[in-house]
Amino acid sequence: MTLFLLRRAGWFLVTLWLVVSVSFVLMRAVRGGPFSSERALHPAVEQSLRARYHLDWPLWKQYLQYVGPLDWSAEGHALVGGDGTRPFGGLLALDLGPSFKYRDFTVGEILAQSLPVSAALGALALVWALALGLPCGILAAVRRGTRLDLALRLGATLGIALPNFVVAGLLVLVFVFGLGWLPPAGWGDLQHFLLPSFVLGLPFAAYVARLTRAGLLEVLNQDYVRTARAKGLPPRLVLVRHALRAALLPVVTYLGPATAGILTGSLVVEKIFAIPGVGTHFVNSALNRDYPLAMGVTLVYTVLVYALNTLVDAAATLLDPRIRLEEAG
Amino acid sequence: MSARGSASPARQAWRRFRSSRGALASLLFLAASGLAALLAPLLPLASPRVLALAGEARAPRLELGGPHWAHRVSIRLRLNEPPRSGELLARAERALAASARELTAATPRILRHGPRAAPSELELALLYRPELDPARGADLEARFATLLASQSGPDGLHVPGGGTLALALAGVTAQDGYGPLGALDRALIALRHRLFGFFQLGPWLGTDAKGRDLFARCVFGSRVSLSVALAAALVSVVVGVGYGALAGYFGGRLDAVMMRLVDVLYSIPFLFVVIFVITLLGEYRTELARLGIGRMTAFFVVLGLSTWLTMARVVRAQVLALRQAEFVRAARVLGASHGFVLRVHVLPHLLGIVAVYLTLTLPAVMLYESFLSFLGLGVEPPQVSWGILASDALDALNPLSVAWWLVLGPALFLGATLLALNVLGDGLRDALDPRLGRNG
């Protein structure tokens, strides 16, 4: 287990370094930048802005400052003229730099405001995915071949096929404008939560239902389940204690990719429902050429996805001792 | 020999595929909608771009529809004084229409601006046959001015049957209902006019906020959505198969390094990177255009490059197994080069699995396309795609006017296509590779 986690951590650093370096080079190599937008700034103003964000430095110096082994700021290492209160700057000190567009905020502050919103939305979406997907999958497997099974399978295929914004549009029509039960957009209490998180979670609920059904069908034919039945255990107990535990393995493995998908889907859902989360900030930052913010979001999400995938792989071994982590790593 | 050897499993797969009614129906549906997208200019649809005069969102109606206004040249005439009688005006209009017909061989319609008794402006709207280039408007302006002058005296146009009407040519404007078209599309439109004349189908799915027919926009949008998806999926297949085959065939350290890279790429949230790259490419628009790379080309290449990972993994696993097969080793022993073996012995065996993953890549790419267009980062107006239509619909939703049909139209098209692709993919997977489970 320790070896597995260490190896994962190593590859994690490689991944992160790759993402940072490639996007940094792309970001700084690109012409234009945040200050060349609609109106031309006075040359002196632009000069001082560029100086403030260190855009007048050579690329290698900017890179080292951003990643942080060398920090040229006043608190930086004594080696490069600082007072040494902060031995490492930049990413190494978890500092994602200032935002180009929201000039009074650092990327870290923006993320600190918006990440909890997105996290709440994503977590609730995951709850929807499991709360809807698991029962549907179990029901379909137990009632295999019936009309209910067919309907559930069709529903799952639909849920996977339909894009978020289409489902969102239809549901908004029904629940907001038709029935008037829910507010159209905004953020604050649970009512605002309900529709966006459902829309976000639906495709994943569909996948979970499929995986659960397939997993259960495979397990229900196995000898040990038959044995448990033959012993005279009540069917519900066989289902929950014997079959479900093994059948859930693919679902658990799927939670890693599902979280990544929820993070991605949250871009669109946040935009539709005007939710002030990370996704909205990311889309705006891309449109505004606010590269530090865009890069910060990408980095944070890479970290999240990687961490969750690792967690899920580790959890899979707890459910199924047959999986050896070294192979999965 | 190879034909007989491969026919049997292929026929078996076809039989398995045919037995799944949903997959067969999906295939037929996709073929039909692909054909409709290709032949969209031939269909008697409204123009997807021309704005209606009284532009507003109107609910769907089941009607056959009015005349087709796609290629319209309007000659605007300013009346310097109100006509002395309605009868004089009517005769003047008839005369002007006759002149316009004489000049252009088009079908003129008279539209009046201002109150009926005292119109201030007349408009001769000419419905053009598409083989006539609407860009000839400027030329038409000069010719019509000459004609008008020859029929007028100092106090205005001599109306046949007596009387004069003081008017002046205010301008000629041409409206192009399709945007730039290729030769094939132009031919299709010409054929459409020969078949259907100026007939067009009514707004079955309603019209959008600018009075444009939603059904026509969905059909024309399918051209963009489907072609972007196909092109991106093709890029993804070429890269994925090439990468996977290389890694699997040569194996060893190369394989380890290449697959490690795939693992690393897997843990990057790709939509973010795609958005990032597309905005960066936006800065180099003019340079890319000079190289012959349009925004659309860049768009589907980026999309394709972000979806090849699964394909590469699957292909690699398959090639890894093939490499150990007797016939591949025999070919190597007999002195065949690596390239020959890959081309002749390995790639043909990948067709099935590539077909399966292609049908699963297509909906993924279509989703990406519509996501990005939805976010305003993909296809740009005046081009239409389903993502743009869905985005417009959500923008148009407000408590005052609930234009539900705007949401419904693109949802139907996009939903049906994605559903069909998913069902087809599942059916193909079951048919071609029975060893894989439904979720394998």
C-alpha cells in the first residue's frame, strides 16, 4: 500500500509538472495577453502593468518565480536579494499568483471563494448519482427482463446520451416556468441547489445504474450466491450482504472518472444556472485572457482528479482483495 | 483466401447486429439524418439565416409555409409625395414590377412602408433563382436607375394609363440566405428551386427570436455538428490507432514510456485544456488562416486530439495480443518488414474494435462540440450548430415569454442523434466483440 501511494505520488508530481510547464509556456508565449484588449492602454500604463505582473522579465525568470524555487520578491530567499522570510515562492508556497482581470484579488482568493460553491454542487450531484443510480440498477437487475427493466435501461441510455444543457433547458421549462416550484437561477439555499445538482448528476446516475445492473447480474449467477440462497437466507439479505458487495466494485472504480466528469460538467451547469463557482470563473477567465486564473483552476482540478482516482483505487482493494495495487498503480 | 477466411465472422457479427432491433433502427436513423444534413439545401426548408421582417419568436404551427425568401434583392423606392389615389399607386406598382421582371427575370413582390393611404416607401422584393448571383445588386441598381429614368419625366414616373408619381431610387440591397456555399451546395439549391419553386415548409418547430425558422436551423446546424464530430473522431482514430499500434507492436520500453504518458494525460481534466488551447489559438487566428487552417479546422483537430486516449489503450491491448499470434510471427520469420506486417496483418484485425470505439467516440466528441459552442468557444454565428441553438434557447428563456419550442427543437435533434449513436455503439460492441460485456 505504501509503495503504491509513493509511486502514485511520484507520477502525480510528473503530471503536475507537465501541466504547469506546458500551460505556462503556452500562456506566456502567446501574443497579446490581458492588457491588449478592446482599448489600447497608454504605453506608460501598460508598461507599469507589465512590470507589476513581471511580464517584462525573461521567460525562465518568470517560470522560476511562478513555480517558486527562486523567489525574487521582497520576502524571497537571501540568495536572490530577499529577506528570507519565505524560502519558496510561487506554487511551492501554494501561491497561484495574482489574477490579471480581477486586479485586487489573487487567484488563491478567487478559488477560496468559489471552490466551496462548486464542491457543494459537485457533492450533491454525486449524491444524486448514487441515490438514483444504485436503486435503479438494483431494481433493473432483480426484475431482469421485465418491462420495468427495459424502461430503466432506456432511461439510463437517455441519461447518458442527453447533454447537460439540454436536460437543464427541459427541466427549467417544467419546474421553473411550468410549475413554478423552483427559482430559475442564483445561489444561496437548497432550492437553488436542487435543479443544477440533479442536472449535473443525471448522466452519472445513468452510468451507475448500468454498472450496478451489469455487476449484479454477473454476481447473482455465482456459486456463493446460490449457496447463500440454498442455505435459506432471505433473498433481501443475500442481495445486500452477498451479492451487492461484490457487484459494487465497478461502481466504486467508476467514482474516480465520475468525479472528473462532474467537475467538467460543472462548467456548463454553473453557466446555465449562473452559479458563482469555479467553472464560471474558469470560462470567464479563458474568455478574458486571465491566464493565471485559468491555469490555477486547471491545476487545482488536476490535483483533485488525481487525488480522487488514487483514493478510489485504494478503496477498490478494500472491497476486493483480489486486486493488487501494484498492478493498478 | 483472406476473403473467405474473414467473411464468416463478419457475417456472424452482422447477424448478431441485425438481431438487435434498436441498433438497426439507430443505424437507419443516423444514415437518414446524415443524408438529410448532406442534402439540406435540396430540401424545401426556409433559409437558416434570413431574418424575417417582423422578427419575433413564434410558436410552432402545422402549415405548409410561405414563399422562400432565401435569395432576396430588394429595390427600395422613396415616394417624394403621397400618391394622389390608391388606384394610381396600384398601377404604378404594376408597372414597376413589370420593369423589374423585365430586368431580372425574378418574381417581384411589392412591399409598402408607411400607412396604406400614404406610403412613404415602396420596396420591390425580388425572389432570386440561386443561379443568379445576388452580389450583382450594384449592377442592378445602375440598370434599374436607367430604366426608371427612361420612364420618368421631370415631375416623376409616367404611370401607364395616365398620371405621374414622384419617386426616387433609394437603394438596392441583396440578402444572401445561405452564406458562402460550395459548388455542390449551389447545385443542390438550383435543383431545389427547379423541384419546389419558391415553396418552403412552414415553421414546424416555430421561429427564433429573430424570426428564423427553427426547423431549418436545426437541419442546417446538423451539417456543422455532424461534420465537426466526424472530422474530430477521425483525428482521434488516426492518432489513437497509430499511437496504440506503435506502442503495442514494438512493446518493451517504448510501450512502457508511451503508455505512461497516456496515464499521465488521463488524469488531466481535458475540457479545461481544450478551452485553454482554443482561446490561445484565437490569438493566432490570422496566421492560422494564412496557413489555410480555419477556426473550424483548428477546433476539430483540438477536439480530436483530446479524445484519443481510450482508443490508444484499446488498440494497444489488441495489438499486444496480435503480436504473439502465429501468423504475425510467421510473417516476420519469412522476412516481412515491420511496416508490412503492421499494414497487412495487424491493422485489418483492428477494424472491428476501432469501429466500436469510433461509435462511442462520436457522441463524446459531439458533446464536446456542443458544450464548447454552448459556452461561446466553438462554432461561431452566423454558422449554426446544435450547441449554439441550445445556447440561444436558454438565453431567450425568461419569465415574460417562455419560448419552449426553442428549447425543444435542438433538444430533439441533439438528443435523438446522441441516443442513436449510443445505442448503435452498444449494438456494434455486442455484435463485433461478444467477449466484451455491455459495460466492458
